[in-house]
Amino acid sequence: MLARYLLVAHALLITYASLHPFQGWHDRGADLLAFLEPTMPKFVTAFDVGINFIAYIPLGFLMVGAMCPLRRVAGAALLAFAASALLSGTMEAIQTLLPNRVSSHLDFAMNSAGGLAGALLGIWIAPRLVENEALRRLRLTWFHPDSRTDLGLVIVALWLLAQLNPETLMFGTGSLRGILQAVPATLHPAEVFIGVEALVSATHLVAAGLFIGTLVQPRRSTWMIVGIVVATAIILRATAFATLFSPENAFRWATSGAIQGLIAGITILVMLTHLRASIRLATACLFLMFGTALVNVVPGNPYTANALQVWYPGHFLNFNGLTGFVSSLWPFAALGYLIFAAVAAREEDLKG
């Protein structure tokens, strides 16, 4: 089930990235299949070609993995290639209605080629992963064996993806400022914004840590898994800053507020180590709701906004929109999962 959940998530992310920012829809009278005409776009870069190819590799790979062992790998690969081409063609056709997007046969060809490459990679690797007893034992040893946990692991992966957005506070997710009326970025003493970031970072770290803890087997070290995930999030954030800004800015996110929040969040998580599973679920929900409300009501940091003004996102504009979208929706997806898990746990207790 994990491969299927990941497949759905990746397909939705591709759809969002392809149609971002969902503004200016307009029928220009052009044929929706005009992108198939062999006319080269005016501006083509190696980066665009590479991204169009790479983005569809996981799609083809996951599609083969999702169909194993239900179908023979050769048939699964053919279906994966066809589905990748269909999704790409649909996105290119819809982009014809967006004035700020340019659809072309080159994008379609590279997307389809990426899907095919992923499918061929899936023929080689996917059956080995599905049939690998060591990986299966590792999965069952550390995490609950049900398919619900697979969905939870996908939500954790999306939390890691959200850390790549440079516009959010450390670990801060759930900001709806783009939809709701934003809080004015009033100038306050720097200490105010240090405290705000520390509070937001700590609250969201505790919420994410408790969420991860609900997926781990009771007899295993929950905080080893939490530590690995948090360390991965920090590495991804540093990588994002180094890539989107410059290598010397890799740790620009490590403000005094972020560091204080990191320390406070870890301390609180250690104090909550011995909570029962049902209490952990409820506490995770409370921290998620409080953290999401908090990130939407605290004053915007004008210093961060000013720093981002000098950042020219260029090719990363759509990717930044994607990570921002994931960051905004993550707490709501996690909260829905926790409520569903709590209901299921309650029903199991009643049956027991």
C-alpha cells in the first residue's frame, strides 16, 4: 500500500506544480492539442528539460511498484509509461488556458521519457523491493503493520517536503496567509520575532514528533525514529537554503529563534515520552491545532520578508509554490489522519 499512497501523492504534486499558480484562466481560442505541433518554444534551458524529465521518473517507478505483484512487470511498465504520457498530455493541454504557462511538445516528450525511464527502473528494482524480506521485516519491526501506517508515513514524507520552503518559519506549517487576510508585518523589536519563531518552531516540532510517534511500534525506540526524521528535516532545510540562495547561506535559517525552538521542542518531546498511545494521539491533535492557529495569528516577520525580496526564484518559482502548498495543508492532513486513527483505535478497544 505504501507505493500506492506515494503514487497518488506524487501525481497530485505533479498536477499542482504543473498548474501553479492557478490564476488567469482564459480560453485564448487555441487548440488544446496545439502543444503537439513540432514548434520549439522560444526559451528553452537545460534546467527546464532536466526537471521535466526527472519529475516523472518517480511517477513511472511508483506506478510499477504499485502494480507489483498484481501484474507482470513488463505489462506494469507499459501501463506506467502510458499513464505518464496521459498525465503529461493532460497537463500540457490545460496549460494552454493559463497565460503564465507555456505548453510544448518538448515538455510532453521529456515528461513521457521520464515516466518511461522510471518504469524501466521499476522493472529492475520494484520486484526486488516488494520481495525483499529484510526490508519487510524492518518495516514491520519498527512501524505498525497496517495500511493506515503506510498513509501516515506518506504524510511524514510530505512534512519533510514542506521543510524545503524558505518562506516559512522553522518547522512552521499550516499558514493560510495567502488565502486569509495576512497580519500586517508591523515593526517590533527583534526580540519579539525571536520569541515568535521559537514558539512556532517548538510547537510544530512537538506536533510532528508526536505524529511520528503514533506510527512506531510500542516496544521500539520512538525517539530514535523522531530524531532521524528531524535530522533529515534540518538537512533538507539547509540544502534548500544553499540551493535557493547560495551555498554560504545554507544555515541562514538557523536564527536564534529557530535554535531556541528546536531545543525547547526536543525538551518537550522528551518529557512526553511515556504517554500512552491514546493520550499521545490527543496531545498531537492539540499541538497541531494550536500550532496551526499560532502560525496564522503571529505578526509577520518583516526582516524575513525583506531578505526574501532579494531572492530571485527563477526556475524554482513553481517548486516553491508546490512546497508552500504542501506546507499550508500539512497540519490539516495530519489532523485528519490522527482523528481517523483515534476513531479506529477506539473501535478496536471496544471490540477487545
